[in-house]
Amino acid sequence: MVGALCEARTTSYGIAGRVGASSSVAAGGGVSTVGYEFLDDGRVSTVSLNGIQVAAVAYDAAAQVSG
């Protein structure tokens, strides 16, 4: 058992070794998947939940998250 609310968790990695997606199966059987897309330099560009984009990350000239 992974936790009281989570029965199983799987994580997939891309070629560069970054997390591509993480899926969790809830105790009741529901599955949630969080996906990540990255810029060429390794910074996160988007985050999705169950295939729907929930965040787009913007960076300033100093490569810091902005907005």
C-alpha cells in the first residue's frame, strides 16, 4: 500500500531522465495522471491533469518563473 488514499503509483520518464507522467490509483479505483512537458533547456513548460492542461509556465529574462 502506497498510502491511505493511494493504492498504487507509477511514474514514467523521458529520454532525458525527466518525469513525463505520474499516475496514481485511488483506494476507490479512480486513476489520476499528472503529465509534464519541458523546454529544450529542461525547464517545465506545461502541466496537465488527466490529459487536460492545467498550467503553462512562463519565464522571465533571468529564467525565473514569472506571472
